[in-house]
Amino acid sequence: MFAKLKKKLAEEAATAPRSGVRIPRTISKESITSVGADSGDDFASDGSSSRDDLPTQLLRRNDQIRKLEAKLSASIKKLQDQNESHQASRAKMADGMALALEKKDQEWMEKVTDVEKEKASLSARVEDMMAQSLALFQKRDDLDELEGFQQQEMAKVKHMLLKEEEQLSQRDLELQQKEAEIQSAKQGLLEAQGKLQTLEQQHEESCSLNSELEIEREELLLLREEAEQKINELQSVVQQVSEDFQKSQSMVLTLEKSLKELRTEHDALKLQQQKAAVTEVDKERSLLDLQKKVASLERRLQGNLSQDEHLQELLQEKSSLEKSLEETRAELLEVRTNHADTVSSLETQVSRMSCSITELQTLLRHKDDSSRAYKERTDTQQAEWSAEKAFLDQQVCLLEQQSQEKARRMEESITSLQTERQRLHGRLVLNIEFSQITVCFRMESGVLPVLLSWSWFPQVELKSRQTVSTEIAKALEDSRRQKEELQTRCRQASLVQLQEKGEQMELDKESQLSRLREELLSQTQQLDSCQARISYLEVEVETLTEQLHTPEVCEEDQNGSVTVDDLDHIQKVNRELEQQLSDKNRIIKQLQQRLAELKRTLQKELKLKPESEAEGKEKFPENRERVFPDPLPASTMGPPTSNTLVTNTSDLNDSREINFEYLKHVVLKFMSSREAEAFQLIRAVSVLLNFTREEEDMLKQTLEYKMSWFGSKPSPKGTIRPSVSGTSPQWS
């Protein structure tokens, strides 16, 4: 087939007509003359053209003809090249097809030869298998015949042996019964002695275990009593802390009332100051006007002046009055600005004080929540301790029961093995005696050699039984050893487990008590600091009230007469108050930073939920919006002093250092602690490092993967953004 295809392809390639025909490059004279004739006819038809234009037109036509010839030659070249390339590609295709067909012919021929070889080998194998099957059938038939003969001979021999065995068995039954009774009695004595020894050992071991368990129980009861005493002491301390907290709340309420009274007094003083200032200004103006009028009238009365002089004096008086008016206006503006500055500073002081009071209230609320959580925590710990104790008691009982059951099972297995050993020993003795008797009888009677050959079978069986008995004895010894080892291991394991559990319980209780003591100390320190802060604020409020009452006394003494000295004194007092307020603001900021740090430590130790922080943050701006008054206009607010700026930068530096140390402490604890403790510190680390919710969840998932045995490793969701380059956390 492939050869025919090759021939057809070769014939097609040889007889294929060529698509392109070579066109001569030169054009015949007839075509040119025909073109010229056509052009001559055109010229003749064109009656308007002159003879001078004919050569130019001929030149143009010649140029056009040359261009057309060049285009024709180029197109002919392209057609020839394409024809040649097409023929070359077709020849290549024909060669490739021929080669491919030859390769396929070779492959098919090789496959056919391989198949024929496999067929020959398989046929040879089939013949061998048939020959083997025939040989096997023949062997099986021969074996069946031999087995039939052997069975017949065995039946004969067995019949003879049964007769002889019946005669011998009747004689030996009595002897065997007597010997069996003696041996059973001896074995019963030995077993009874062994059981007594084992029971005595078990009794001693159980007594020692009971005494040790009673001692451990007494120790656990003592530990429980000590823990209950410590819990009662801690509850009393918590009650004292709650009472102190209630006292501090009452102090805060009294301070709020005093602040409200101070605000009302401050507003009344503002109104009185405004009224007094207005009355003083009016009085001064009226006095100055009257004095000037009196002076002008005196001048007029003293001298008889002309009209021009009177006009000049009047103009001078007018100019002086205008100057005095401008001066009074300027003074009034200065007084108003100073008064507005003082009022704004006092209002800012009051607002800051109210903010500090609200912060103290929030702190007290947080402490209430922490104390409640602490109480709940102590209750849960007590319940857990009681549950753990009950669980340990149950485990001890279960271990005792398991050890007793194991001992019973081992005893039962030992007894069963001993009975089997006795049975096998009796059978061995019987077989040995029977073999001896049969050998003697056969030697004396001269039985056939077939009987002699068959007499060796009991000996083989005896040997096999002896080996089995030795193996059983070894197995019994191994089982006894294993039983003893298991008993010792069970005792040691139970003792070690009880000791470890007791030590762990003691360590856990001691660690919990130490933590509770540290928390109580920190809470007492915070309460002391809050009480000191409250007393300090009370003193400040009293000083402010005294300073606010002092201008009232001065006004009552002077009875409405205000001078420049009084204004200077008021300005000095306002400046002093501003300085005091700046100092107090600085102290308040420092205290706020310390309180924020204490909040964070409390949240870390008491394991507060993140929702409490969110609620506190929402309440804090709401209280601030309620307490802060409306912002004053820009004209009334005075420029800040340089002292306040310096203190603010120093406070910020101190707060950053403190926060950096706290962050370092938390990160070190997170890195060095176990997985369970680190899981509790995730929230603190995420707040300090400004983590997102996804990053916090990824931290939790990785820690859960480390804590679990068969968990899958979590895949990072997206790219983790660098938290340092993000928005800086609000430290203050």
C-alpha cells in the first residue's frame, strides 16, 4: 500500500502543470506601433492641439511605456520566484511523506515479527504446561493408590494395637489411679502454699498502699483547708477594697457638687465684674467731662476774650476731648481683651478639671469591673479546685480497682496454666509407660518389622510433648515475671502520678495565690494614689474658691470705687492663676499617662475583654463632649505661652519612654511565655503594635496551630502590612 502511494505522489509531482509562464521582457514593435497608431489617431482626432505639443506628448507616452515595462518585469520576476519556491516546497513535502511512509513500514514489520515471536513462545509454553498437567495427573493417581494401601495397613495395625492396649490398660488403671491421687494431693498442697504466700504478699502490699493513700489524703485535706483560709482572707481583702472604693466614690460626688457650686459662684462674679466695670467707666467719663467743663468755664469767666480767642479755645477743647475719647476707647478695648482672656483661661481651667474628674470616674468604674471580675474569678477557681479534687479521688479509686482486676486476671491465668501443665505431665507419664510396655511386648513376641517401624511414632510424640511441656514451663515463668513486673510498675506509676499531681496542685495554688496577692497590692496602690489625687484636687478646689472670693471682698470694701491699682492686681492674680493652671495641667497629664499605663496592666492581668476598652473609649469622648463648653471665638482666646509648650514636649518624651519600656516588657513576655499565656497576651500586643483585625486573627490561628496536635497550618490572608509605618497609636 505504501509503495503504491509513493508512486502516485511521484507521478503527480512529475505531471503537475506549471502555474507561471515566462513573459518576455521586450515588447514587439507591432505593439509599439499599435500604441503609436492609437496615439496618432488620438492626436488626429484632437483638432485643437498644435504640432509643437506632439514631441512633448510622445516623450510622456514613452516614459509611461517604460514605467509599465518596469512594472511588468518586476511582476514577472515575483511570479517566477513564487513558482520556484512552491515547486521546492512541494518536492520537500513529497520527500518527507516518502520518508515517513518508509519509517512506518519498518515499524509495522518489526511489530509483526515481535508478535510472531511471542506467538511461538506462547505455543511452546502451552505444550509444556500440557505435558506437566499430564505428569501431575499421573502422580496424583499413583499417590491415591499408595494412600489406599497405607490406610488398609494402618487399619490392620491399629486393630492389633487396640487389642493389646485393652489388655494393658485393664492392668495399669489401678496403678495410675493410685499414683494420680498421690500426685494430686501433693500438687494441691503446693498450690495451697503458693496461694498463701501470694495472698500474704498482696495483703502486705495493699496495707502499705492504703497507708500511703491515707497519708496523701490527709495532706490534700490540709492543703484544701489552707487554700480555703487563703481564699477567705482574700475575700476579706476584696471587701475592704470595695469599701474603700465606695468611699472614694462618695468623695468624687462631693467634689462634683463643690465644682458645680464654684461654677455658679464664678458666673455670678463674672456678672458683678461686668456691672462694676461698666459703672466705673461711666463714672470716670462723667467726672472727666465735668472737670473739663469747669476748667473751661473758669477760663472764660476770668478773662474777657474776643470771639476769635473764644473760637480757638473751643477748638482746643474739642481736640482735647477727641484725644481723651480715643484714649478712653483704647483703654476700654484693652480692659475688655484682658477680661476676655481671664474669663477664657478660667473656663479652660474649669473644663480641664471637669475632664480630670470624668477620667477619675471612668477609672473607678473600671476598678469596679475589675473587682467584680476578680470575685467571679475566685469563685470559678474554687469550683475548679473542688472539681479537680473530686476528679483526682475518682482517678485514685479507678486505679485501685484496675490494679485489683489486673491481679485477679493474672492469678486466674496462672492457675489455668498450672492445670494445663499438670494435665500435660500426666499425659507424658502415661505415654512413656505405654511406650515402654509396648516395646517390651513387641521385643518378646517378635512382631513384624512393620509394627516395629510404627512403634517409633509414640516416641516422636513423646519428644514433641516434652518440648511442648518445657515451652509451657518457660511461658509460665515468663508470665510470673511479667506479673511481678506489672505489679511493681503499677504501684510505682500510681505513686508517681499521685506525687506529681499533688506537687502540681501545690504549685498551681501557690502561683495563683501569688498572683492574687500581687493583684491586691496593685489595686491597693492604685486606690491610695486615687485617694491622694482626690485630696490634692480638693485642696486645689479650695484654693481656687479662696482666690475667687478675694476680688469680692475687695469690691465690698471699696464700695464700687475701682482704681488702676485694682486692675493691676486683678491682672497679676489672673497671671498667677494661669501659671498654676498650666502646672496643674502638666501634673494632670502625667497622672493621666500613669493611669493609662495602670489600665493596660490591669487589663493584661485581669484578662479583660476588648469590648470593655471599646465601651470605655466611646464613653470617654461622650463625657468630654458633655463637660467641655462651647469653643470661644478666636478673638477672645489668648496666645499660648512658651512654658506650656516646653512642658508638653517633655511630658510627651516621658510618656513615649514609659510606653516603649512597657511595650518591650509585653513583647519579651509574649516571646518567652508558653502558648497558653501568649494567647492571653495577643490583645495587648495587637493594641501596642497597632495590628489590624486580620493580623490579630492570624496570630490567634498560629498559636492555636502550635497548641493543637493535628491542626492544619493557617495560610496568611493577603500581605501583612508593616504596622510601624501605619498610623501611630494614641499613647496618651
